[in-house]
Amino acid sequence: MLGPLHGMKVIDLSRVLAGPYCTMILGDMGAEVIKIESIDTGDETRGWGPPFVEGESAYYLCANRNKQGITLNLKSEKGIEILQKLVLEADVVVQNFKPGTLKRLGFGYEEMKKCNKGIILASISGFGSNGPYSHLPGYDYMIQAISGLMSITGDKDAEPVKVGVAIADVLTGLYTCIGVLGAIQHRNMTGEGQEVDISLFDSQLAAMVNVASNYLCSGQIPERLGNAHPNIVPYQVFTASDGDFVIAVGNDRQYRKLAILLEDPSLLSKVYETNSSRLQYKDELVALIAKRIKTKSRAEWKQMLDVAGIPNGPIHNVKEALESKQASSRDMVVDVKHPKIPDLKLVGSPLKFSKTEVKINRHPPLLGEHTEEVLIKLGYAKSEIQAMKQNQII
């Protein structure tokens, strides 16, 4: 089976995480992706380690499969000429230079349109193409701070903390992928390409979802709640006789089942019948539940809660999560053939289609691995390619 995006050609001018994550998803769905890197060190994440495996950083490997890799000096006329030829055949270009950088190189969206009327340029930046911060660089950590995410993450009486993964980058990569697919559909209807302007700041603000809505509707500034939920109770970590686990009660029906399971008549009091009321008496309710939870082990509670249909789960470390039977059954850890790494494992794709296939056909490319192959397809002779290497164009 072919992937749902088979036939789409993508030029990836991005680096680090948000852009490469987007283009990897497009590649997973069958798009042909050519990753263009600088001729010296390439994508910065190649040096972001340890850990390294046979000289390749784990960070780089996480977001660059299903791509061909070439190196190109975009500050040279010949480099821009090669980019023009690539764009002529492409559907999408993804880039995350600072706003205006491509234009200064002489190849912004208007120049791309002259080569290819239907080209879609997805531009990723910290703050977008306009606004008082548009000229500033944007990294995930600072975006987590400035977007309000850190202000709601962590314990109430402790300092704000970041999420343990570069979540603003990941979300931006996902939003960029969505934007590209929307622009493709527009082009299918009109024949016209367009520029898609995606920022880390906008993406993280949008991902504040109910917390942002709580403020907009109430005017009350959300606070850090640790493992508690601002709108639902009980929905947090509890401590059993042998350690911690999570209970996530999402509605009144589930709460009543929990109350019966805990065998404490006071939990069936009228004041706890509805979620709104439970929020009002949150502290005393959580204390009652916590007292009962301590009487049994995590395994005992899990068995009982699962039978009752009450969402719950252990707090896995990364090893336990990746090696779980559920991850295995969903092909969420995959073996990938690599020219240098004999036993490369990568996180699989969460996309599961019934009619089309998501496959890993290419390992994350070595720096410049496919430069000659791509240039020959563009019509360059081997002698020209050798001259370009000597002149530091590739």
C-alpha cells in the first residue's frame, strides 16, 4: 500500500525540532522529503548529545526519518539555482529561518511563486511574521515561559517549571503539518499555492485550550495546581500502600462508581454528587479518597478500577512506557535499517490508516548522504558536482 501523501514532494529547509517534526510526519505518510542542511555542521541537533549512537545524536534521529539529505550553501548563486530547480518540482517548502531571511537570500515566497505557481511555503518562527516580537528568535523553553504554560505547571508553592519535553516545538510541528494539508486542499480547488505562517507562540497559546478559556470567561488568572485539574475532581495522583498512581474521574457516573468501590458512605453524600459541587469541596473530598486509597496496593486498585471502568494508571518511566505490551501491540517502537547503526530503534508513528500505510522507508540521513543522487536527478553532471564540492557549494 502507498501512503496517503504518495506523490507529494517536500523541500525541508528547517532544522532543530518543529520543522523537522512536521516534515517527518509528511514523510511518514508517503511524501518525498528532501532535507537541505548547511555544508558545515548541518542541523544543529546533530551535535545535541550525548547520547550519540555511532556518531549520530539521538535528538537528530528522533525527527528526521523518511527523508533524503543533501547539503547546500544557500549564500551562493549556485546554491540558490539548485534550490530553484528543487522548488520547480516541489509541492511544499518548510522553513524556519528568522522572518525575512529567505527574502534577503533572494528567494522568498514571491520568488518561489515565479518558479512554481502552486508552491506552498510553510514558514515557522518564534512569533510569526508580524507583531512587536516578530524579529526575535524563539526557542521552546522561552515560549513555554512567555505563553503562560510555565505559570500553570508545577506545584502551587514551588517555582514554575517547563514541561519535560519540548512541547511547544512538537505542537508547532503538528500545527504546521495541519496548515500544509489545508493549503494542499486549497490548491486542489483553486490551483494556487500560498504561504502558511506558523509561530511557536501562537501554537502554544492555542494549546492552552480550557485553561485559556477559563481565564477569558472568568477573568481569574489560573494558578499552578501540581497534579490536580482546574475543572475536574478527583483527577490527580493518589498514594496506595506501595506507591503512587493516577485516578482520572471524568464524570458523575464514574465518581459514583468510585465512591461505592471505596466503601466510604460519606463519599456518597449529596454535596459530592456533581462535579461542580465536588470542586467546591475539593480539599476535604480528596483527603477522604486519599485515606481509603492507602489501604490497598496499586495492583489491587488497578484491578478493581479497571473492572469498574474508572480511568486509572501507573506512573511509568520512559523505559516502562516504551516497553509496555500496549506500545508493542501498536507498533510504537520500530526497528530501522541504518548504514552506521546496527540496531536502530525509533518511536513509531501514531497514525494508523485502514486504507493507506504509514511506513518508515528511509533512515534519518547522514549529513549530505543523498546530495549527489539528488543533483544527478536534477540534471547535473558528475564533473559539475565535483566542482561544486571544491567550491563549497555542496
